[in-house]
Amino acid sequence: MIRPFQFAAAFLLVLLAGCAEPDHYPVSGQECSEGDPVQDLSASDCSPPT
């Protein structure tokens, strides 16, 4: 069972991520650039190996 604090923290994280400006990372607020190494990642790079 999820504790109320964990639920509130997860909810706020999703809410704040939705408030990020375009071309900025939601958590750090840093501006995205063309040279960022994360630009080459895809969803399959983030999934655990099976």
C-alpha cells in the first residue's frame, strides 16, 4: 500500500514536470541543447534487459 507521503511526492513530481518550459529539462531547469547525449536515447535504451 502506498503511503500518503509517497503518493503526494509522486503527484507533485508529475505536476512539476508538466510545468517545465519547452526546451528545458523539468527537474534541473537547464536548457536543452543539440549536443546533449540524451538526445540520442530511445525508450528501448531505458528498459531493463530481459
